[in-house]
Amino acid sequence: MDTPGIAMTTRTPSARERQVSEFTTLSKAVQETGLMRRRHAYYWVRFLVLTALLALTFTAFVVVGPSWWQLVIAALVAVLLGQVMFLGHDAAHRQIFESGRWNDWSSLVIANLYAGMSYGWWQHKHSRHHAKPNQIGADPDIATDVIVFHTEDLKAPRTGLRGWLTQRQGWLFFPLLLLEGLNLHISGVKTIFGRAPVKRRPVEIAFVMLRLGGYLALVFWLLPVGMAFAFLGVQLGLFGLYMGAVFAPNHKGMPLVPRDARIDFLRRQVLMSRNVRGGRMTDLFMGGLNYQTEHHLFPSMPSPNLRRVQPLVRAFCAEHRVPYTETTLLQSYGIVVRHLNAVGLAARDPFQCPLAAELRSAR
């Protein structure tokens, strides 16, 4: 029976409230599966196996001595360090331990001491990416540099040789990744010695300098100069290529978010992410990052659980009509190349004569 004098009204939830409710529903369902629980044994085994493999590789490096077979060892080091960085990535996302302090120190040891990269630099950059993936002006992973991911920030069209390269940047993307390993180390060193705030700066400096200094000293002590440079070139080149080949398919070629757009969390993370289909070998190769949609929705979920939560997330997105993108690894590479070439063509001077540009570059 209605209370006298009180009007009984039902407020219709706003679109934003319904969207927040959608993710709350999904999050509750995921929590009930138990897949957010930490996998301590899995991560300890993974850490110990990688440490043992690195020790065996170091032993092989010393035993083989000054031989061109060292280039094979350099390739193995590149792959193992890629796997090490996946482990550091998981620690930085609080996937390994409940304690933030334990995860921080794990990341420092894994990234700085094992791989020679700055955890502080990477965490700051990666956190901004997770907050607003593919949003212009907010996601550092699509900031304009050598590669143009969008044309909004271009102050002027690219012309001449630079314009010619930009128009073909899709085809050049993977070759350019051979320099990414060196760039990652340089960016980290610049950060820890720069003026920007860095948590535990003395520890980061000590770990990175010990790792890089010891590594270079050993390589140049054991190998002739030319062979040492070749070893470093192969190791750093393949490491950068590996990292780029894993991270590029996740978002490149997905929709770009306008600078001032506001999107709810569920759609922001799902619409801008691409999963890579495959079996256990794909999981191993990509360190679990092939489940990018699930990772962005639940970044603290242990990576081995992402495969298990995928059916639930995919079904939820289908039910709520949220487009869920999944493709093969090779198809994703094709999408990346075509997207970057299209953006590169848009970055050229529309009034530039192609024949004149060709003649100029041929001189």
C-alpha cells in the first residue's frame, strides 16, 4: 500500500550508470571464479627456470669463447631476456604477490638487475597506456616519433626523405624494431639519471649499472672487439624485435580515441584491444599478452589465468554487444603494417608532387 502524501517514482538509470553496472557485474562474476587468486608456485617455478637457463647460457658463453657460434648464444639470450621481461611485467601489475612492496622489489630485480632496464621508467609509461589505451595525447605508446601512429600531433606534413620513409613506415616497422632493444636501455638510463622523480632511484641506478657494466665488461673481455659488437648487435636487435613483435599486435590498428573523448572502462579496454588466437606455444611466445582484452580488464590477474577467463569475458561482451576482437598472429601483423602505411600516407604533404619527390631523393 502506498504511503499517503509520498509520490512513488522510479528513476531510470542513466547510460553511464548502466555501463558502470555492466563492468561491476562482469567483475563480480570473475571474482567468483577464483581466477584473481595469486599463483605463487607458478611464478616461483618460472623465475627459477629462467634463472637456471640464463646461468646455463652464461656457462655456454664462457665455454664457447671467441667463436662465431656466440651469435647463436646471443639469440638465445635475446629470447630469454624477453621472457624475463614478461615476468617483470607481471610483477609490475601486482600479479605475483599480494604485497605491493614485494611486487616492486621483484620488478626491480627482474627488470633492472636481470634485464638492465629501468622499472621506474617502464612502469610510468605503461601505467599511462593502461589508463587510456589508444587515446590521442594520453597513451605514450601512440605518441608521434620516428613512427607516426596518427597525424593529429604533426606540426607539418613530412616531406623529402623523411616523408618517403613515413609513407612506407608499415613495411619498415619491423626492421626498425631491431633498434628498439637499444632504445629501451637508453630510455631507462636517461630516466634514472634525469630530473624526473624516480622511486628508489639509488637502487635502480645500482642495479642497472651493475647489470650493464658487468655485461659489457664480460663480452668485451672474452670476445674480440668485432665479434663483441656483433654479439651485442644480434642480442639487442633480436630482443627489440621480440618485444615489438609481442606488444604491437595488441593495440596497433585498433580504433584511436579522440583526445577529449569519455568512454566507460569496459568499452575503453575492450574496443581498443586485440587478442591473438593460438595454442600453448602462442601463450609462451607472447607471455600471456595474447589475451590482451582480459589483461586490460583485469591487469592484476595472474597471466596463466587469462586463458581460463577468456570464455567468460567473450560471452559477456557478446551478450552486451561490445565488439570483441581476436585474430591470428600473422593476421595481426598484416593489420599493423597496413594501418601504419595508411597513417604514413596521410602524413605526407598533399601538395607534393610524387615525381618531383622521387627525383629529389634520387639526387
